[in-house]
Amino acid sequence: MSVKGREVSYNHPKDAELDGIAVIHQELNILPELSVAENLFLGNEQTVGKTGWLKTKDMNRQAEQALAELGLKVKATERAGRLSVGKQQLIEIAKALRTNADIIIMDEPTAALTDREIDTLFEVVRGLQEKGVTFVYISHRMEEIFSLCQRITVLRDGTTFQQK
């Protein structure tokens, strides 16, 4: 495939992440017993030197700041499983942005959201689009596609149709 004008082939999801691509799956990757900050930094924890001691205060502060930029005001110490699915979706977006992703692939992101949560998600997506973040938005809901997308590719029975 072509990414940022060059042909690429990734052997591992981490390779794509290092190239600025993040995936938010339909089934969220939130660990409900962990805090919001712990979910945000999972696999990329900040530690004090080689001690393994977590920089919890720094991670909490950065998590709250990242979520506030997306319009989500939650405590970084709150258990993620207590949040609505819509808020968990925004945590996933914040996690993607923490990796400096400039391409975010979202698979059926509104499947379990309320209308209000969908509106919030769309506001966040549009704001990020204005900042240059590209979204690959996978959905069966055509009204969402027409509302958010500049280019549409339809896959049906193995055939591809495109519209700009």
C-alpha cells in the first residue's frame, strides 16, 4: 500500500505505529480495571531511569491534558471501566494521538455509542481533521460516511468503488 507517498509493507503492527498509523478496533482495547492514565500509557509507561518506578504523577497529568484537548474532562486516576463507551472511545483516540499518529483507522466506532456520544466523537474527528490527522473510517452507516468523509471507497462482493 502507499502511505505518505511511498510504498510500504508492514510486518508487525508496531511497524505501522512507528510510521504514524494507529488502529482503533470496533472492540475497544480498554482494560477496565486499570485507570484512564494506565490505559493511555499501556506499553509506553514512563519510568524513573532503569528502576521501573512509574512516573505516575507525570502520566496522570499528561493523560488529563491529552483528554482535555479532546474535550473529555475525566480524572486520570478514574477506573476506565466505569466510563461510558463513548468516553472509552475518546481514550482510544487519545492513545492513538500519543503515538503521534497522523493516520487513524477506526472500525465501526459508533456501533455502541449513543447519539450524544456520536456527536462528540464527530466533533473530535472533525477538529483533528482540521489539524491534518487523516482518518480511515469504516462504517455501514452511510449518513456517517457522508457527514465525515472527503473520499469514499465502497467494498462489495470483492469489488472496489471509489468516489472523491
